[in-house]
Amino acid sequence: MKRYITENLINYLNETHIAWHMPGHKRKRVSSKPSETKISKDCVDMEFMDSTLDMLHTFDVTEIPGLDDLHNPNGVIKKSQEELAKVYKTYASYYLINGSTSGIMAAVAALCERDDKIIVAENCHKSVHNIISILGLKSAFVKPKRDIYGVSPGSVEKCCMENPDAKAVIITSPTYEGFVSDIRAISEIVKKYGMKLIVDEAHGAHLPFISRQTDIFPFSAIHEGADIVIQSLHKTMCCMTQTAIIHVMDEKIDTRVRKFLSVFMSSSPSYIMLCDMEKAIFLADKRDYTDYIWQLVKFRKNSNDRLNKLNLLDKINIPNSPKAYYDISRIVICSGKAMTGPQLERLLADEFKIVCEMSGPDYVVLISTAADVEKDFDYLYNALSRIDDNYDFYVKKISDIEIQTNQVYTFNTLNSDREHISFLTEKLNALEGAAAKDNIYVYPPGIYIVKKGEIYTRDKLDKLIDYVKMGKQLYGDLN
């Protein structure tokens, strides 16, 4: 892949251009000691932070003549995005500088007019529900067995049969926990009913590249029949936060996708992000994943053989799920009978400085990527082994801390207070039978537990109360 945007920007910056335009820093160093700019340092301090930000200012340009425009590309950005389509083998692929959220919103808006109906997997990200609300769409829901699982082809077909007037289907695959739906079968069903399939593959940006080198990883939805696929490059590839990409496989919908990308993305795209995305895809396309795959497989095997109280959510533990429907790069550690997920999450941070991606009720999620090397996997393995060997000791230690502090052992200091937990529990119990005035969810993963207008049932309230008792913060208005 040729890096058109980056090469053009380098050429531009090596020329003389006096900036009387945005951004306000004018590509100048503005820190107190601009002469001491360094980009490699063991310890981060204010001076290092300022000098690094100054360095970034040098590359932070805007859409001026000679640099093309992401919203109307006809130069280097157009060429770069054409390269993307070649790499991914799509009809068209586009950079996103507002994360996958902007791609999801553009995809739904491209396929659905106001008052249309869309079929939605219940474990979809909150951005899906937000665009449904913005467009005033009707929605029908497909329910997975658990939020962590993908939806089954059978459940999708049943919903399509019951809602033949729906224009599109949107599902999440992989889930936060690494479960991948049978996109091939689902896409065939969706097409049979004359609908379009959108796949939120935010957590699967690595799949198009790594699945080419091994059959133990599932294929990307790009190559399994989806019409639109959205991926977050920053989640599983070497790219900065807020970078993403949207893939279009159907020529007929491309114009509307491009139209709505301009609606939902910033009109001032970051060229630093564009260059970083171009670099990440360039590197991913030529990377040899052999060593990473070997280290990952070795870690999983050793952990499955070694751990007793803790255990990995592994493809071999998933009933009725072929190996290709689980992304083994997602490390999900079940916390055992005597420890909650949030407790294990904090324990790993306190004792071993290991920061997890998120915690569920009885598990934690860690994201591994090709940036992880042998020493990273060894350190994690040794930490898990130590907790496993001393499980009862750590359970008692957590219990003693909770008794001494009158707080649950979790990160959130406000929501860990037992008086606050008691107050919220009473408040939630009083809502039984009432209609929700807002969407209620835990973040991450940002999946709605109760949707606005939905009746608070005992089951839903018990689920919310369980989260509260673990110290999790509930998002949304409970009044």
C-alpha cells in the first residue's frame, strides 16, 4: 500500500508556507522550552508532554490547497482510500476520524429513511440506538442468548420473517468478549428478505489481516457477505484513539454512505489521524503475525492447563460454537466463584499494575494485539498463576478491605460506597413496573440494559442492582 497522504504531507511541510489559517497553533512550538523537544524518554513529565505536543503541532494541518479534503477527496486522500479498497478487497473504504460511532451512524442513515424499520441485535453499542432515535426509526430486536454472544442465524431469520418491512439489519461481531457471529449465514438470510446487513466490527479491525495467515481466527465480515462493515483501528491495531474505517461492499449504497459520512464526521479532520491510519494499515498489510499467534496460543494453552480457580473463556468451553467463531486474541478471564469481575479487575491493577479493558459481573476482558510480545504474555501468565495459587488469600484480603473501608473493592470511589449502593438499590426497587425515562447502561461496553420507554421488570432491575452492588456506575437518568 502506498502512503499517499503521509508522503504528500511530508513534502508540504518541507516547503515554506506561512500559516494564516487554522489550527491556532500555526504549527509552531508554544511550550516554555521549545528547543528541548524530545520524542523518546523513560519518564513522562510536564516538559516532555509539552515538547511532544509541540512536535505533533508540526504535523497538525487543515484542509488547505495541496493537502486534499477528506469530505471531497480528489487528490492524495482519494488515492489513499482507493489503496484501502485494494488492500481490503472492498468496493470502497473510507477513513473515519470520529471513531466507529460516526461510521455506524452514517451506515444506518444511508440505508434507512425517517420512519423506516431496522432490525437490531440487542447487544449493539449505544451509538446504534442514538441514530435510531435521531432518525425516528422503528426497530425490532434480535436477542442473543447472552450479551457476550453473537446472534444466531436462526434468530435473525425469525426476526426478518416477522418484520419483512425492515430495510436493514445491524449486528455486533465480534462482541466485546470476542464472540463472532456466523456472518456468512446471516448475510444470506438478510439478502433473501431484501434487506442490507451492517456489521459493527469495531473490535475486529485485525481480522482481515491475521485471518489470512491462520485458520484459527475467524474471517472479517468484509469477506463474509456484509454490505457495510465498520472497524475501530485504535482498538486492535497500532493506531491512535478515535481512528476507524468504514467499508462498503455494495456500489448502490456508496453515494449515500459518503453523503452521511460528511454529516456525522467533523468538518475539520485531523491529518495526524489520517497519517496514523495510513501507516497502521500499511504495516498490518505486510506484517508477519507468526510470532504473535504462537505467543498467544502458548499463553492460552498454558493458562488452560495451569489455572484452577480462575479460567479463560476459551473456544473449547463454548457450546455449539465452531473454532472459527471465537477471536482468541480477546483474553477473557473468569474470576471464579468467590470473586466478582470488578474485584479481579482492581486486584490485577493493585497487585500487578495490569489494567484490564473492562470487567463484567464474573469476568474481566483484556485485549491482546500484535504489539504484545513474549514478555507481556509471560508477565500476565505469572500474575494469573499467582492469584490462582493464592486465590483464598486474595479473597480474604478483598473482604478485609471492604469491611475496613465500608466500600466494595472496585475502582469507582463514589459508587463503591455502601451507603450510596443502598440508596441506589432502594431507588431501583421502587421503579418496578414504571416506564424508563432514559436509556440505562454500564460503560464499557455501552450496551443498553433498559431502553427508554421500556418497562422496568424484576429481571432487569435485579440485573441493574447486581451491577450497583459490584460498584459499577449506571449511566442514564433514573428519575
